[in-house]
Amino acid sequence: MAMAGFSDVRPDPAIIRRAQHGDMKAHEVLYASYARPVYTLACRILDRPALADEVLQDTAVEVIRKLGDIREPETFPGWVKRIAVNKCLSQLRSPWHKRGVALDRGEGGPSLDPVQADHAPVIDAGTDLTAALAELSPLTRTVLWLYDVEGYTHAEIGNLMGKSTSFSKSQLARAHQRLREMLGDARGANECTQTSNNS
Amino acid sequence: MHADIEQLLSLRDGAAVSEATRRHVAACRQCADELDRLTLLSRQLRDLPPIEPRQTLWEGVATRVMEPPRAVFPWGQAVAIAASCVLAITLVMRSQAPEPGAVDAAAGDQFAEIVPSAPAVAPGSDYVAQSRQLEATLRAMPAAPRVTRASTAGTIADLEDRIAMIDLKLSHPGLSPQGRQSLWQQRVRLMRTLVRVRYAQVRDTL
Ligand SMILES: [Zn+2]
């Protein structure tokens, strides 16, 4: 089973210390440890490889600039994840996204306007599940991903988005409702989600 | 009555549900199946394969942290085909004043990152809105080509510098409303020029 999660990000504390002293080689090693989970998170939430590139680079720049804040090396994965999630959310708030999608409306309508419809192809678009995810509104997809995959609580998601806990709950319900409509009974489709394993 | 999806999710995740709901789901085949399905779906999401970023992204990061912050517009990140750009630019060029609905609070949030203490909307003008729309157009343009004429690259860098300078001035707390207005006006003018130069640059590479 391929893991994409932040739980696998366990850099050597000595590397963190070296990076804190400005060693760029050490920073590169750190980057290698979190690049994949950050990129996966951003791709899944934003569904645009170009924006995910931006999120990963912005996250890396912030990690380099603020690594000095880290006192306990074991907090590093959660810290990086929080930075990455915030970068994703700020992408969702950007005019680029806004022109096609009303963030607050959150309705599962078309997530693209004609101008941005021709974006780069979605990653591993072959599977039913990823295709269904792409149909969700970015906001709904974000709540689903943060809750079901990244393990955030509704209260935390509400906080991150400047919304209430019940907002997060209803978005999650909406996400599952929409996936149910699109996928039908997903049982038995398990094998289909395991293609193009990159690890 | 069957449990709704929110109740089933609460059951799945060990959150509080009424005793009646709990008893119903335990006894109802249909609801129990739905609950299983939700559990499975969550696992399928977690099992989606990781996605590998391009190798070259690190180089961009290393370059950015070595250089002093300057660029207002991160080129090389937005990907869109040229046709959609032409459309976007045509729209911007045609509509000198965007419809009021084009500006909203969330877009303001993002903009506030670029212009720290600029007001969300400048009173009595739509320069802020225009500026924002131009920003969106620029973001929607394809990445700058690898090979660019030195003169074009110089022009772009110069325009970005001048815009950055205006942003710096806009962040000054003691700015008068008139001063602010005039800065926004200049910003829009520079942004329009930048869009034209960028457009020419993209067109030349097609
Ligand atoms: Zn039932």
C-alpha cells in the first residue's frame, strides 16, 4: 500500500538542526522528505497540477524561512502540513479560483468557467473516484480531504476556513452525498483505485 | 425513517448520535450498508496513490530563497492554453470597468496578501477591482517561455519592479485617500501594460 501521508515524514533531528543553521543541503534533504505528501495534498484539494506546484514551492520557501521556530523535531510533519493546508486554502481564495467558483456557495456545480476549463490534465484521472472528486466544488473537496484523509476535526476545519464547525459537517455530508450520486455503490470498485502507483 | 448521511457519518466517526438512530441503523439493512459504504470510501480516499512532484521544483525554491523577494507575479506557475488567454485578455481589454459582482470579499483576502494594508475596496473607484481582474488574467497566462528576448524580459522585470514599488507605497499607513487613489490608478496602468507585454511574449512563442 502506497502511503502519501505526512505520518511518513520523519526527518533526522540532526538534519533539522543543520537546516536551522542555514545548511541548504540539509534543507534539500528535508524537502525530499515532505515534497510528496505536500504535493499529493495540494493536487487532491486543488485538482490543478500547476497550482499544486505553486503550493509546494510556497510551502518549501516558508519552511526554509521559518524553520527556526521549530523547537521539537517531532512537531515538524504537523507543522509542514499546516503550512501546506494554508497555502492550499489561500489558492482557493485567489482570484484565479474565484472567477470560476464561489467559495461560499460550495454547490457541486461546474467548478470551471470557460476561461479556465482547459487546464492541464488531472493526475490519474482514469479512476472513478478521482474523476468524482474532480466534480466536487473545491471547497467541498477540501473539507472531505482534510477530514477523511488528513484527520482534521470539524472544529479545526471550521477554524482554518474561518467558518463554523457545523459548516464543515454539512460540507462533509454534501461531499459524501455527491460521491454517492456519482459513484453509486462503490463496494467492489476497490481495485480500480490502485492504478498508477507512484511509490 | 432511515438515517441521513450526516447521522451515518457521525456513527462512522464515533460522534454523538441519538439512541434511536443507533438502534435503527443496527436493525436496518439498508442503513447498515450505507454505513459500510461510507467507511469503505474513506479508506479508498486514503489509499489513493501519492503523486510525485516534478524534480525541478526544488531548484525554483532554492533560487527564490537565495534572491531577495522582488517578483510580484510568480511566472511559470499558471498553466493555461494560449486560446483561453486570448479570451481572458479580450474580456479584460473590452471591459474597462468590471461588473461589481466580480469583486468579493474572498478575492480581497488574497489581494491583501499582495498589498498588506490596502483597503479591500478603494472608495469611489474601481481601480482596485480592475487591478484584481488584471492580476487574475496574468495568473491565467501560460508560463513565460524558457527563451525570451532580453528586451522583453527587461521590460517585464521593470514593470514588476514598478508595481512592487507602488504596492510598497500603498502599504504606507499615512496615505491620503487621493494619494491612494492615484497609486491604484498608476497600478492599473502598469498592469495593463504588463498584460500586453506578456501577451506579446506568449503569442511570439506559439
Ligand atoms: Zn434505515
